[in-house]
Amino acid sequence: MINPIIVPPDTPENRELTENVHPSEWVNPEPTGRYNLVVIGAGAAGLICAAGAAGLGAKVALIERHLMGGDCLNVGCVPSKGVIRASRALFDARNGARFGVQGGNTISFDFSAAMQQMRRLRADISHHDSARRFRDELGVDVFIGQGTFTGPDGVEVDGKKLSFKKAAVCTGARAAAPPIPGLAEVGYLTNENIFSLTELPPRLTVIGAGPIGCELAQSFSRFGSKVTLIERGPHILGREDEDAAEVLHTAFVREGIDLKLGVEIRRVEKRGRHKVLRLEQNGQTVDVVADEILVGIGRAPNIEGLGLEKARIAYDKTGIKVSDTLQTSNPNIYAAGDICFPFKFTHTADALARILIANALFMGRQKTSALTIPWCTYTDPEIAHVGMYEQAAQEKGIDVTTLTVPLSDIDRALLDGETEGFARVHLRKGTDKILGATIVARHAGEMINEFSLAITNGLGISAIGKTIHPYPTQAEVIKRLADAYNRTRLTPFAKKILSGWLKWQRG
């Protein structure tokens, strides 16, 4: 019997979730013999490692101390996209007058019902990550409890000792907060508890204008919270293409989000029932009053309690140190996911897990440096990117040709009323080789894959130009970039030759 976990609020949906990913009556199996692979951590990377290895015939143990599914299922991708979808539905309903939809701001909204729907969908999805599925369908020995290395080839969990040929540490990372005076005492939300809310905060202050901060700031603003978004840097989404971030900045201002950029938070204090943040900008101070504070910056690796020293695994405050092949300082132990990799995405954890299986179990030499990694911030519009930015290419001495097509040139975007944004591609100058691409569009995350496929397989933008795209779609903007590249090839000299040929044909 394991210690039960209650995911707040205590609802039927959350009880179903925990019964799947941390079942209260779970009995850990008795280890028998040596495992081909022991996986510690059942988040995205750990689940793929365990399922993939078991599917190939390996004897696998999977250890999880908290909730199977990790951040993605429980407090990350799944609940956040459920919230984003609800906020987008409300926004569209209230802004449909140009399409003949009446009601506007008189349309009612039930925050509690929206959150219940998110919890129901999360519970439905949790069956895929459940302990019983991994045991009964995939043949994995699932252990619920803290896994701790007892030496370079052994792990203990719940008093049971497991020996292994290879091991994988996939324990991920957790939300961390900046050392702002008074913040801890006043209390704050992170992605780990904001999805437990049942009442909409009238005033929400978000610290950090990165992907998490921007996604949730926009969602809660659309729900009806008065949102203040605070960022130390001069721009939101400071790591993205500046033009892309500017499109989103304009959307945020139009939707009523109060942006505080280039400011320092000096302290946080409680005044009655409210939380007050003291900000400083250019020597001036201003107070921001909030009912709730959401911290959307900082991640800390989950390395505590693992006994890494006993396993002779090197690590630091950023996580476990791994080679390009995901091998730790112990040659029989590998790591994958947020515990060891700078790109902390679920799809990256999936890709790393596949590399780990090949390298740990089948003597592969696959390298993480060979990966082409796309990502997307799921605001409205979305910002998706893959490959290099222009500045990064130039810093490496690569001459770049950059082509941009605005969505306002695309018929389907006009028809959809979704013309904010653009598609941009960076090419090695003088060639059609794609170095990187950025798309800003309502469905940019669905559209970036064409560029990812091209870069991964060494296809130039000419290959995209030769590909027929359905009309009308917003993804046609990518074909337009290829057309723009083809026009650059029509130099005055080439045009003169072609004109001469056609003149000669006219006889």
C-alpha cells in the first residue's frame, strides 16, 4: 500500500486522475533478477523510455514517487492547453460581430465549469499514462515510491532492491521562484497549482513574460481577470524573433493586459487581503495590487533524494551532466528530459528518450546535437520557431538571406479574420538551404512542422516550392516563401536570357 495523494480540488475528475497515475491501493511488485533498464521518473521522457524498451523486449522497471505523466499531464501541457482552449472559445464568442455573431460582452462565462472541463479531459488522457496500463499492457514493473541509487548498478524503492544493467534518470524539473523579498511569505501560484483554482482571481499579476507567463496571462485576461504582466527585460518573449514578439505585444495591449517591462520587483507585501508588489523603473517606484501572483519563470532540477553520489553521477544546480549521447559520468546510467537538457519541452523529452533507448540498450551512438528542435508558444496568435535565428547564424559567420510573407497576403487568413502575423525563413545566402524559420499565426504550432521536416531531412525551400499546397489554407504562406525565394533567382541576366528565348520562339 502506498501513501495516497490528493490533487486539489478534491473532485471526481481529480480522483480519477490520481487513481490512474498514483493509485492508492497499488502494490509494488517483487523484483526478480536483473533489469535491462531501470527508469527513475515517469514523466514524458521516463514513460517513453519504459514503453519503448519494454516493447523491444527489455525487462524494465519504472519508478515514480509522485504522479505518473509528470508535469506535462498533470500541471503543464495538458491542463494549460485546456485552459487556453476555453479562453479562446470565450474570446471568439465575444468578438464575432464581424461574422454576424451577436452578444459580445453580454455572453456569460463560468470559470468553475471551464476548469471542471479541463480536469475531466485531463483525467481522460491520464489513462494512457496510468500505472495499470504500463503494468498490464506493456509489461513494465511499476514501482510507486522514491527511487534512490544504492551504488553504481542498484536502486532501492519502498525497501525493495533493484539491480540493473542500464538505468535512466528522467526525474524532470519543477517550478522555481526568484528571490524577491516577501514573495514566499505572501504566497504565490506557479504552473503546479494554478490549475487547481476554482474561482477566477479578480486581479492577477504574472511575473515573467516567457512562454508560461504569456500563455496564462492572456488566458486569464480573456476570462475576465485584470492582468498585469511584469518582465525584467525590455520585451515579452525575449528569446523570440523581435518582430514576432511585437505582434503579440500589440495583441496583449489591445486585449487590456497591463505590461510592465524593464522593471525590477523590489519586494512583495500583504496589505489586508491584497498582495502588493513594489516595482522600480528608471528610478521611479509604483505599486501593483493583486489578489493572486503567478510566477512564470525559473525551473529547478529534481535531483534530491536520488543518491546520485553513490551512483557516481555528476550534477550541478542545472541538473545532471550528460554527454552528447545522454550518458552520465557513470557509463551504465543515462538521463533524458528536463533533468539534463536545456530545451525543456515534452516533444524534446520524447526525442531524447528514443535516443536513450538506442544508445543504452543497443550500443547506438545517436547524438542530441543532431536534433532539429521546434517549439511553440501557445498564445493567440501562436509563435512557432525551428532552427537558427538570423542573429545566431551571423554570429557563426554564416551569410543569411531572410524572406518574410505577412499573413495579410494570404486569402484564408483574410477570410478567417486572422491576419496578424507572418512566416519568415532564414536561408544560407546564395542557396536554398533552410537555416531556421518563424511563424506567427493562430495555428503556427500546426504549421511549423513543414519546416522541421525540411531541415531534418536536408530539403531546401525549393522542395517546398515544388509541393502543391491546398487552397485556401493559412499554411499556404509557407509556399509563398518558396515563391519569394524563386523570384530572387530571377536575376536581370536570367530574365534577359529567358526573354530572348521567348522572343526567338515567336519567330
